[in-house]
Amino acid sequence: DQQVKQNSPSLSVQEGRISILNCDYTNSMFDYFLWYKKYPAEGPTFLISISSIKDKNEDGRFTVFLNKSAKHLSLHIVPSQPGDSAVYFCAASANTDKLIFGTGTRLQVFP
Amino acid sequence: GAVVSQHPSWVICKSGTSVKIECRSLDFQATTMFWYRQFPKQSLMLMATSNEGSKATYEQGVEKDKFLINHASLTLSTLTVTSAHPEDSSFYICSAETGTSYNEQFFGPGTRLTVL
């Protein structure tokens, strides 16, 4: 049973536009959500996180939105840059327990 | 969808003993598997990349003689923590790449290791 789902395996966005990556979860006990970015042949690196007590967290070009009622979170990247091309994983945890990862979305930003 | 399992899900051992953790891709063949260690505040450290039939590639700072990795088949990789010490207590997570055009990566549920 996939508790964290990223239903879009890939996304293509033009440089300068907004990239929106989506993530859905099923476990209502999750209280902390994270986004990781992964380049080929490297491990995922932490990007941004959000606690369940918030509905938005912003860090530069990256904003994460959390909709608890819909059990949905999204990562917005604006403006998108070619260097943003990577695989993005969302992850969730409950009570600082282990991370549960989604399956990833490959973002490609083209000129 | 593809599933990656880890066994055991949790283990408690005495200091000085060795612990083996298995990572299996249940419905796909994974030529490449990764082993991570989860640190506080959910940071994730890549320990090594495991390729079937060849030696694992370890990240800088990871002791290859302490963390033995064996990728014996296209569906199984094992991580053995040798002579475990309390500071090795952590979550260990594996992931496996499908090798398809999207080369999706699926994460296992993690193994909690507690060394007494």
C-alpha cells in the first residue's frame, strides 16, 4: 500500500515558467512533509519541508503547499531553471518516525 | 506499482555483533540499488550504490569494511553492519531503480537498527 503517491512520473516545463509537482498521501498521522531533489548517480538532497501545522512554506524559488483536508501537497518552483531538471521525491513522516517516500517525478526544464 | 521490501523492519542487537539487512525488489529487477542512512531532522545520507554482480560504490566517509554490501541478484541487495556500535543506531533505507525509460526509484520502508 503506497502511503505517499506521486502520480506523475514526469513533467516538462519551459524555462521561466512555473513547475508544479504534486504529492498525495493516505496516512492522516503524517505530520511532517519533505521534498527531496535527486540528480542522476547522486543521493537525494533535502529541498524544503513543511509541518502539518502550516499550509505554506516558502524558500526562495521553492514553495510547498499543504492541503490537509485533501491529503495533498505540492511543490512550486518559479521561475523554473534548467538546473532544476532532476527527479523530485516527496516524503512524509509521523511523529519524527521514519520517512515514507513517494515514487518521484522527473522534472525537465527546457529553454 | 513496484514494491521494495526490507527485512527486518526493526532489529535490536548488542554492541559488537553484526546485523544483516535485506532489500528486495518484489516485482521488478533492479540493476542498481542504493543504501541510505537517515539522520535526525530527516536528512538522508547516501551510503553506497550497489550494482548487481559488481562491488558497491561507497560514498566518501563510509567505511566499506564496516558496512558490507552484497548485490547477489537483480532482486536482492544486503547491507551488513559489522561489529555494530551504539552510534550505528539509525534508520537504514534502501531504494531500487527500475531501469525503465523513466528509471523510477522506489524506496523501501526502512529498517530501524538499535545497538545496545
